[in-house]
Amino acid sequence: MSGTELQWSRGDRAKAAAKLMVGWVALLWLLEVVDVVSGHALDSLGIVPREPSQLIDIVPAAFIHFGFAHVAANSVPLLVFGFLAALGGIRRFAMVCALIIVADGLGVWLISPAHTNTAGASGLIFGLFGFLLVTGFVERRPLGIAVGLLIGVVWGTSMLLGLAPTQSGVSWQAHLIGLAAGVGAAFAFRRRPIARERGALSV
């Protein structure tokens, strides 16, 4: 593979990641518009703990928000973390997101306080943060380590505050479970080193 082709490949991955995340965030805003127009009918897709009928909402809940301020608060970190994570490959990114969303939703269903309704992308955001934070170390890739350290410095304090159980109206359970799921995803979907045999490179 030539240097030019490699550059194009990286550029294509970046464009695909950017388009995916812009579309994802736009979808969240569109869903909130629909929610407002419908008299907040979509809020029922949040997760009410330990109600068997609510298990079908563990995935939709990650796309529903309680107001435009809620969507706005989640948009930038989701856009940034999602873009960085998707640079490693859209297929792997989809699997990472699926694991985080399902694990986080199940965890919220199991341990959140009774009679609460939990929804929003923040569990996924914490999961992607955890994934990016450790994946470079797991895969022993210098660039990944640098990215993890950078987002840790920039976002670390706000992430820690999101784990505090003292914030009213904030599901620290969703944040904590999402973070743990993201770290687990870094191990579950870690990339293997490129095979080298007799001086040949597999590309």
C-alpha cells in the first residue's frame, strides 16, 4: 500500500466518522423536536427500573432526551468522543456503541432508584470516554495513548463530577455503568497487531 493510498484511507475514515456523528447528533435533535411536538410522548421510552415491560426501552432510551437543554449538553461530547472512536473503524465503533448502550441500559434497569425514568446519551458518552481513555494502553498504540491522555486532561474533571451521586436529577448510575462498559469494550474489541512473517507486511 503506497503512502498516497494510506493518506486517502485515513481521510476517508475521517470523513465517514464525521458524517456518522453529525448525523447521529442531528437525529437526537430531530427526536427531541418530535417529542416536543407530540407533547413529550417519547419520554415514555426512558427506562423505569425493574419493570419487565421496560426492557424493550434499553436501546431507545439512549436516543431520547428530556428537553433541548439536555440534548445540547450531550451533543458536543458525543460528537467529539464518537468521532475519535469511529476513526478506528465504523464496524468496530458500531459494536462498541452497541455493547455500551445495552450494558448501560440493563444496568440502569437493575440498579437505578425505583419510580425513576432514565433516558439520554450520557451513558454512551461516558462509555466512549472510558473506551478512548484506555484503548491506547490496551492496544499499546502511542497515538491512542496520546488521545486518551488528552481527553482525560480536557474532560476528566467534568466526567468525575458526573459520577457524583449528589447531583439532583442526574443518573450517576448510568454514567458509572457506561464508563465501565466502555472500558470493557476496549478489551473486548481491541485490535490485534499487524502480522509480520519473513519480512512481509499484511495490509
